[in-house]
Amino acid sequence: MDKQELGAFLRSRRERLRPVDAGLPSGPRRRTPGLRREEVAVLAHISTEYYVRLEQGRAPRPSGEVLAGIAAALRLTDAESTHLHLLAGTAPIRTRVHRRDVRPSILAVLDRLPQTAAIVVSATLEVLAWNDLAAALMEDFAALAPGERNLARRAFLGPVAPGSTLYGISDGAAFRRNVVMDLRAALARYPSDPAVTGLVAELRDGSAEFAELWERHDVQAAPMLTKTFRHPAVGEVTVDCDSLALPDRDQHLVLYTAPPGSRDAEALALLGMLGVQSATASR
């Protein structure tokens, strides 16, 4: 049970909720945002004293029934409710260290997707494997040290020219928000993995934007269905973005595709013909 994180998460969810959202009257002027602690306690059918102690990180581990009541009172989404249980230690946590070895069958799949840019990312968003088209569209990952292949580190710490975004993507701000939410969920699953805790600490220290987003305690990322890359060799390329979970290793296979016959499909095909070196040389 991570008492401090649990308390901070509960406080952040309470402060974002308006009385009307919980079916309560707004009442007189409120000095603090969101619901009052006693209002959450009433809605969750627990004592105010116990809920206050939970937010202050002083309470013993709550039961599953108590957590269910709090989740309902705070109108938590499924992802937020799962995160709440993980922080409270009432849901199973994965093995201590997240896996970075990619299944051989997935590596084979990457090479069988000639019209699809594909990468495999770890729980901490490290690019573990990729095919040639992904390298041409994004960057030559083979030329980078393993630590430099982390998308979170590259999104927040660079190197990216001032005023631009990683790989020229059009939704850079949304991407960075999703990165923070993914890392917060990863930290809940692997609270003692030094690779996870170290990355979060590095980003909090090195990026004011990351630190600000981290304090929001958001955990449910909106799906990114399309993505536009601004590539120096072929211009803008808008692709469908599909992320397929690989649960046995807590990894994701990310696929970038374009409708057949579209200008974007032609751009991907051109990148495939240019090859990794030619396509990335102009960056």
C-alpha cells in the first residue's frame, strides 16, 4: 500500500468533482475546489475521520468494499478505479521489474508488415523493437543507445528544436499528456522497479511540464486513433494508430497504417523505398 500516493490520488479526484456531479447542492461559497471530505465520506458510507486519514496517508489498508464505495462516490472511471486498488495494495501487482525482452514471434511479425510502420514499446515507453518503415517514419532507433530510445524521455527532455514536437507530430501536447498517464499507471504496477522510479524522477526533475502534468494524478489516457507526422522528406503523413496489448510482457505493439490508395499510403510507400538512412538524413 502506497499511503502517500493513495492520499494524493484521492485528493486530486475529490477536488476535480463538482457538487452537482455527485447530486449535491452547490450551497454557499466554497473555500476549496471540489467536494468536501465529509461529503465524500457520506457518499461512500464511511466515517469522515477514516476518509480524512486516508487522504492524509495515516489510515490502515482499506477493504475492497470501502474502495468500491469511494470509487463510486468520486465517480471514478474503470481505469481510475483499478489504479485506486493498485495504490491501496488490494489488487495484484506485476513482477517487480518490467520486461524488456520481445517475444520472437512478435519480432517476426514486424518484418511481415511491409506497408505498416510498427514498433514495440515497454511499460515505460522504451522502443524495444521496430521495422524499417517505422525507422524511416520516426527515426533510426538502431543509431541510438537503448536509454535514448525511450519516447517519454525524448518527448520531454529532447533533443527537439524549440517550438517543434517529437517526430513533428501534430498532437504533441496530447501525446505528452498520455505519456504521463501511462507512466503513472506503470509506476503503480512496478513501484519497486528502479527503471520505472528512476525515469519518473528524471522527468520530474528535468521537465517543468512533466512535473505539472504529474501532479494532476490522471491515469486514463484517451485513445489516439490517428496521428500526423511532419516528415522532412515526404511532408505530412496522417496514419491510423492502433496499439495492441501484449499482456504476457506488459508491452504494446503500435501500428501506423494508411488507407490503400491514399496520399498518405503513397507517402509511406515512398519512405519505404527511400530507406532508413535516406529518410532520416534530412532530419
